Amino acid sequence: MLCLILFSTLSLIAQEDLPTDYLSKEFHAGRRTALRAKMPDKSVAIIMAFPTRTFSNDVEYLYHQNPDLYYFTGYKEPHSMLLVFKEKQTGPDGSTYDELLVVQKRNPQAEQWTGRRLGVEGVQKNLGIATVINGEEFKKLSIDFTTFDKIIFDRIPSDVPVSTGKGADFASLVQQFKEKAAIPVDYSKDTRYDNKLYREITASLREIKTPEEMDLLRKAVEISCMGQNEVMKAVTPAMSELEIQGLHEFVHKKYGSEEVGYGSIVGAGENGCVLHYMENTKTKVGTSMLLMDVGAAYHGYSSDVTRTIPVDGKFSAEERAIYQLVYDAQEAVFKKAKEGTSFKEIEATAREVVTNGLVKLGIAKNISEANKFYPHGCSHHIGLDVHDRGTYNELKQNMVITVEPGIYIPQGSNCDKKWWGIAVRIEDDILIREKDYELLSIFAPRKIEDIEKMIADKSALDDFVLPKLKSAKKGF
Ligand SMILES: [Mn+2]
């Protein structure tokens, strides 16, 4: 990390050796056409970038684009806004357009510090959007918003960082939009400013995956499975949760996954009971069960795969009983996974198997007691968000959802002590088809015997031993 000292700047050439399987400009254009088709007459849709966020002092978090803006344009930079018009608009020079992307201006000095920018021409060339302007130009552009019956946009975040006053940053774009469209302070009461319609339209588009999206999602899911497999083979009781997280993410990156779709969850024993445990601070996972909910993301598409394994290589009788119950709940859901089944039915199916099983094992006396051990839902869409936008009514072909029942029995639970500290979640990703489903996460074992076999296998990482740290007084 460097401190900012300004000298004259270099001009960078375009980057080489990039991945070749990004979503195509035709894909993004197709999505904008699909959006326009769903918009009512005399309407405009505004899709804003996400704001940048401070990590520390003058250091920002790695920027993550609003998935909606990425979906409709492929643009990954901040300080941007897309306007899609139902009807053709006429520009000041008489030209017509029905979409307009506002981007950040090229700036060699800034680019040397924070990375290359596409700029207007780069966007036109690489992303195939014809009408592109800089943020500064947006200020001067006159759009008569009174001609629209509907102004469709997502809720504006209430914590947009204050404008730096330099150039056209996100805060100033939001301000420009509010002024041009005369957005009232409380716009939620006026249906002309339609946040609900924004959510409905984007959900109905994004919940159905196109073949191009499926190529990326399949890859993301397979990469997650490769991580799970390698960890199963390499894991030892002396490893830390952090180290195991690192192994997953190392394997992901080895296969080109740029990021994880959510903070990796690696919880040994009781830590598995914390549903979104992301501290991963236990220094030795020991011989208990290890719950690993880790999702590689590939070109923005996130998988969501969980495996729970016995670190010592063999399920104990109690671990086996709980694991089998969760597995059976998944299998029951798989049988119903096809077009036409409702999310409600999926949820009820998983819950019925888990609750009946827990009562049978004597862990719970009734359904409400059993629900405490299974406190979350079974299924959600995955895509550009790990909990992806969707209408959540009936399953349709080309939706991709998770199936993830779980049972968590913390210490001190009102049941026989032998069950305490067992936490099991099994999570798979499936593609819904007309009459059945495809198990996308088939590459990582789910069955007890297959997991035990995988743990017994040798790993490429077995010989990966690093020198001890000289400066460590305690611990490592
Ligand atoms: Mn999930």
C-alpha cells in the first residue's frame, strides 16, 4: 500500500491476457431490450451504480458494482448510472436514443492509482452501448422528466457518501437525478416514482438464467466443489478455520474465480451453529464436524455450496444420524424440484423431513421445538447476488436455486448431551427443468460414504509446508 505523492503521470496501455469468457455485449443489449419490453408506456428506468465505501482512512473497499447495472451493461466501474427509456428520446443535436449510460471520465492521474477506466469510447467499443456520456455532461443534459408517467428506480440508499465536489461522483449523479426528475423527499407515497415496479421487473428478468449466464454459473459452482474436495482431502485436526478458508479460496483463484459471493463460513464444532459465522478464528478445528459454506463467484455469478465433514474422517453414530436426516430432507426436496412447484412447497417438504426426524431421534418433542434446530429457509435463487433477485412464487425452467436444509444443536440444548455441538448443513445448487432438475454441485460428494472416501484421499496440498515465523512469540 502506497501513500499518495503526486508526480507527473504515466499513461497506461490497455490490459492484456484477460479472461475471454465475459458476458458478451449482445447479452447485455438483450437484457436491456427485455427490460424495455416489460416497462409501461411513457416510462424511464434508472439503474444506479453502488456507491464506493471507505475501508480505512483514504483506502476504499474493493469496488463491487450494483449487480443490476452489471447485468444490463457489463460496466464495472463506480460513479455511473444507466437510463433506459421506453420510447425514443431526441438529443440536443437531433439524434435519437432509448438508453443512456453515464460513466466516469478518463483521468490518467487517477487511473495510475486506482486502475484503468473505460471512459466513453471504451464503453462504446467494449460494451456496445451507443449513447454514453461523462458524469459532467449529465449535469448539462436536459431530459424532460415530466413527459414520463412512470420513473422506475430502486430505493436510493440513505447513506450515499457525501460528494467530494471533484468531478461527477456518485453523490452528485444522485443529486442531478433527483433535481432533473423533481423527486419528492418522500417519494414512496407517489406511485409515479416506482420502486416496487423496479424490483418486480428486475426480479422477473434475473430469476431466469440465459444460456450465457449458465456457462458462468456452472463454472462458479464447479469451482466451489473443487475447493470443497481439495479441503476434504487436505484437512487435519491441527488446521485453523482461517487456513481452511484460505485453502478453499486458493483453489477458487487457481481456477480463475475472482472473489467469493459472500464471506466464507468455516465453522468447526459449535461454531457451525452460527449460521453466518465469518470470523473463522478457531486455531485448531480438532476432530469435530466442520461446516464449510463457501461460494466461489465467477465473473460476478455466485455459487453457494456447503459441505459438513467429520475432520477425523469418520462420522460418529450421532453425527451420522443428524447428517443422514439433513441429506434425506434434501432428497425429498429434489423429488419435487421441477417447473410448477412453489417455494412454499419446497420449504414445507424440507421442514417436514427434518422435524419428523428430530422427533423420532428424541431430540425434539414437537414441531415448534424442532424448528429451533432448523431456524432458516431451504432455498433461494443464486446468480449475480448470492441471495439473488427473484419473485419466489413458483419454480420455472432455468431458475437456479439452492437446497440447503440444516440442523444445529448448540451446547446446553434441551436434549441428550450426546447431540450437543453437532451442526450440519448440506447445500447444493440446482437448475430447474420442465420435469426435473440438474444437480450443478454434483462434483463434490454428499453421501456419507463418498465424503469419508474423499477425506481418505491424498491431496495436492499435503506437502504444502511453510517455514515457521521467526517473529511469532506465541502461536504460529
Ligand atoms: Mn445459501
